[in-house]
Amino acid sequence: AQKITQTQPGMFVQEKEAVTLDCTYDTSDQSYGLFWYKQPSSGEMIFLIYQGSYDEQNATEGRYSLNFQKARKSANLVISASQLGDSAMYFCAMRAMNTGFQKLVFGTGTRLLVSP
Amino acid sequence: GAVVSQHPSWVICKSGTSVKIECRSLDFQATTMFWYRQFPKQSLMLMATSNEGSKATYEQGVEKDKFLINHASLTLSTLTVTSAHPEDSSFYICSARSVDETQYFGPGTRLLVL
């Protein structure tokens, strides 16, 4: 079974500062993918970044980077130069990448509030 | 990028009625579609997975007779909440997976049962 843990229910950051959202996971699968999604108040799920378990480099997408530490089973999201529009819920998720049916399992989420 | 639409975006209904929610992949064929439910301030919980032309696979604790899923084509899946009750009020989100394994989410449907 797969499990995602997000221990920070809420985070505050000032505009233009960097923030790290924590995510740890547990899985017995050898091949898996880690995802981060942003959910603003409108409810839509916005894909931010993906990291494969065999990727040697940490994933980056613009202001988003994923600090992947495989031995520690952590996949923290780093948002650099926070903007007011970054205020939202952030969900970490994972999925097995082996053959057959794979489900996307979500963590409980972290609410990020960016202040001016 | 790929787009997944849901209709309606919100619905209010009386207790005891049935509500159908449509999920469409607009510019790609979805090999698999997923239905999630999200209560306020909580995470997304997978309800069921549907593959085109076959019966949906429901997660433990989800009543298949209550939440009917029909995956009629590679671009359309529907979720019908039968005999809805106030406790069924929630935010329902569908997701579609394309052949390259990318998973796209719809904008969600807010259901309020009075």
C-alpha cells in the first residue's frame, strides 16, 4: 500500500520569499512517480511538478522545484519567490509506475498563505 | 494542453433525487477515468476507476449502487449519485488519464443536497 504524509496543515510566507512544503511517502514499489498539485479556492487541480523514482536529477519547473531524497522517502516542494497568487492548497501525490493499474494517492494537503 | 471538462459545475437538488455528473476529455482519448470526492478542508479520496467499456472498480467503502459510473466512450464518463441525501453533498472531481499516462483533472462539481 502507498501512503503520503503532509505534516504541515498550514504555512505562511511573505511575498518574494521561498517556502518549502513537506511531503514524505511510503511504498513498496520500486518504480513510482511523485506529483505536486495546487488547488486554488476555485477547486481545480493544477499539476505543478513530477519526479520519477529513477530520476537522478531533482525536477524543476519554473519557480517550483522538488527536493527528492529517495533514501529518506521525502519529496518536498520548494516554491521560490512566492507570489500572492501562490496562496492555495497544495497536495503531494504518488503513483506506482509498474505495469497494470495504478492509482494516484494524495496526501492531506498543506494550505499556503502568501502575505504582502 | 489537454482539457477535461465537467458538467454541471454545481448542482443543488432535493433529497431523494438522482444527479448525473459528466466528465469529458476534450482533446484526447482517456484510457482510464477516475472519480474523486473531496469534503471541505480535506484531501481527494478516490471513489472509483473506470475503463471504457468495462465495469468500474470501486474503492473500499464506496457503494456501487449509490454511485453509478458509466464509461461510455474514450472521452466520456458519467457519475450518477442515486437517491442523493445531504451527506452526499461534496465536491466531485473527475480525472482522465491519457495514453501517455498523464493524468488531467476536471474543474470539479459542487453538489449540495437539501
